[in-house]
Amino acid sequence: MELLFIIFPVFFIFAVGFIGQKLIGFDIKSISTTALYLMSPFLAFRTFYGNPLTWDYFYIILFSLLLSLILFFLVVVTAKLMKASRSERSAMILGGVFMNSGNYGAPVVLFALGAVGFDYAVIMMVFQSLLMNTFGIFFASIGSDERASWQDALQRVIRMPLIYAALLGVCLQVFDIQLPIALMEGISLVADASIPTVMLVLGMQLAAIARKKVTYKYVTVVTMIRMVASPIIAALILLFLPVNDVLRAVLIIQASMPAAANTTMFALQFGTEPDLVSFTTFVTTIISMVTIPIILLLVGV
């Protein structure tokens, strides 16, 4: 029962966004852009500014790369065995490889493990954003006739203030530059507002997903990879990484998250089976209501 109370606030905020979108109909893109470009950078800055550089940063990056690489090969092999088309294969990669570590994973970690775990989750969120906005765009583009070059992906990363905010926080911390308390209080206000905002956005995005004709066998396979295979692979990787118990729990929880909502935007942009990608996001998010409490129990929360 305690595990249900941990995730209840998360799904309550999702539900508020979902209902609000159904009843009122907000401009999701504007709100999402506000959260991504105005709020989340302050959260990233505060996290990297307030946490000394340790080997944990390296292990988080290494873990993310290994997990993404293994999931990628698993999806590609599965898609080949299922004789999926190029577009369907790209859609499966988007749904199976990239997890919702930001507007779902980070809040769950916050409620489950507190501030220390949350700082780890934000670090992973920043790196996952970098992966999604490079490799995610590339995989989305190769599934359509509108091919994106690495220059296109690089330009998107260059426009991400999240990266610059994180780098600025690291620099100020390394050179021991202390910011005024009043300024940090203002930064914290914006940073604290980012989490509920991105959670509301996810609820709105789920409300905007329409059930359309999709190939359900691909949805089923990607759902199994994202919700079952991913946390198992994560646990196996962590057997070989000397991380503390809190970081281990954070990484497994993040690996258990449903498909990232941002992949739907990539699929829409390039016409890479957007219905398949969006429906996979919806299904995995609904299933996570059952799987996340189980994962929390297994990691000892």
C-alpha cells in the first residue's frame, strides 16, 4: 500500500493534465516549450551546481550508453525477425530505446528516494535528453523519406539550453564560485516549478493521443522490451558497476519507465509511424501503473 502512495501524487498530476486537456484543450506545444526551455535548465543548473563531480557522473553516463546500445540491438534484431519495414523498425527503436526519464522518472524517484536520489535522476535526465535529441532524431529520420543529417541533430542539441545550464553549473562548482543566496532562491523557485509542469504536460500529451489503426504485434513487442527487458538489462549492467545502493535503485527505476513522450514529436516530424509511436507511449504509460510499484518493491523502496 505504501508503494501506491508513492506513485499516487505522480498519477494525480498526470490526471490533472489529462482532464484539463480533455475539458479545456491547451496549446501543449507552448507549455512543453516553456518547461523545456525556461524551467528545466534551472533545474539542471541547480543540480550540477550543488553536487560535486564524482565517479557517479561517469557511471550514470556509462550505464545510459550501455543500456541504450543493448536495447537498440535487441529492438533491431526483433524487428528483423518480425520482418518489420524500415519505418516500423525506426518506430520500434523510438519506443523501445528511449525512456521517459524526465517528466515521469524523475518525479517517481523524488517521491520514492528523496532529494539525493532526485539529483541522480536529473543528471540522467540531462544525458538522456542529449541522447534523444541526437540518436532519437537520427532514428526517426531514417524511417522516413525525409532524412535528417548529423548536422540537423547537432543543431538541435546546440539549441538545448538544458545542456548549457548543466555545463554552467559544473563550471561554477569546479571553480568554487558562490552565487548570492537571493539569486539561488529565485533559481530554486523556477527549478521546483519545472517538475509539476512537465508532469502536467505528459498528462496533456496522453490526452491528445488518439487510438488509431496500428499493428498491435509491434506495440506488444516494444512494450515488453521497454517495460520488462529494460529493467532486467539495467540490473545486469549494474552488477558490473561499483555504484552505491541509492544510485543503483535510481538507475533501475529510470530504466523501467515507459516510452518517452518526446519520441512522438520526432515521429510526427519525420512521418515515422507516429500512430505506432504515440500508441506505444500511451500503452506503456498505462501499464507502468502496475509495473512501477513492482520495481519499487524489488529495489527495496
